[in-house]
Amino acid sequence: DGGITQSPKYLFRKEGQNVTLSCEQNLNHDAMYWYRQDPGQGLRLIYYSQIVNDFQKGDIAEGYSVSREKKESFPLTVTSAQKNPTAFYLCASSIDPARRYGYTFGSGTRLTVV
Amino acid sequence: KNEVEQSPQNLTAQEGEFITINCSYSVGISALHWLQQHPGGGIVSLFMLSSGKKKHGRLIATINIQEKHSSLHITASHPRDSAVYICAVRSGGSARQLTFGSGTQLTVLP
């Protein structure tokens, strides 16, 4: 079955460390997105990519980095510059930049800074 | 002020009850999404609509563009419907223009 796989489900990081969250899709979708979810708030866009080797900053890109070397993969690195990284991170994809179709979401990664 | 407001924030119902979750938005939109987030965190897309009404099983979504309002209805609710329901609106063609509500936590008791 096609879908989005995020790993790991839970991740613990020490302060000052970089960590990378994995997002893989086998849906042949062009567009991929990273969102952050905090309690009581709506999802906020971190980065998005509409095509391989291209990506754009979202609303809260500071302290994060991404790459899109393959259509199937869109990893997110949470750097030590991110002041408050503890959150739930969701990856999503869509056939095109969601102009006509909906989104497919992954199951998320919960990151905790210890 | 959030561009997307959902109500109620929390809702508890008895099994079998008819449920309504509301979403109001303040910008012009090209589409509205209803999403379901399960306790584990994964999100499923339920509906995408730009006018009128859509139905899938026991779920019905309606939108009134003039009033900038959408509702999600669940008929004959069941404990497995317990989840967070999220409304999101698209106000343009860019991915940056998708704005999410903070969600409605629904609990259906047996």
C-alpha cells in the first residue's frame, strides 16, 4: 500500500545536538511538506518542496534545514539553533502543490529535548 | 486573531449521537479541508471541498462560502470516531497559504 513513512516515532535529543527526522513516500507525489504541531495550536509549515532539488521556507523555518535529493525522500534536520524544538512533527505530500487534490500525512515524530 | 476558528474545542458525546463541529474563517478561500488526527498522531484527510456538501459514510461536510463557515457532521457516532478533527483553509495556490485550525477533540463514550 502506498503511503508516507516517518521515523522514528519518538526521538529524544540532548540540547546542542542536531537530529534528522526521516520522511519517505511511495505515492509518486511531487510535493512534500513538513509541519510542526504544538499543543493547542494549528499545524505550522516549516518547509515545503514542490519538486526534487528545490524547497522553500515556510512560516517557521528558523533552526531547521531540509533536502530533497530524491522524489521519495524529504528529511528534516532540527539544528541546535532551534530554540524550542520539543514538538510533534508531521510530514505530508500531495500529487501537485495541493491545488486540486488533498494531502496524505505521515504518522508523525514526537521530538523531545532532554 | 486566528484566521481559522473551530468550535467547540472539546466535545464529549454518547454513542449514537449526532455530532457537529464548526469551522469559521476570515479570509477568502479556494478550498477547505477536514482532517482527522488519531491519538497516535497520524492524520487522515477526510474531505476537501470548495462548495456545497460532501458525504462519506457517516461523515458529512458542508461549506457556506458567503458566510465563511463549514461544518463537519457525524451521524450515529461511535467510540472509534474519538479523535481530533482539524479544519484547514487554502487561501491561494501556494503551500504557504494553507492555514490550520487548532482542532476539536471529540470523545464518544460507549
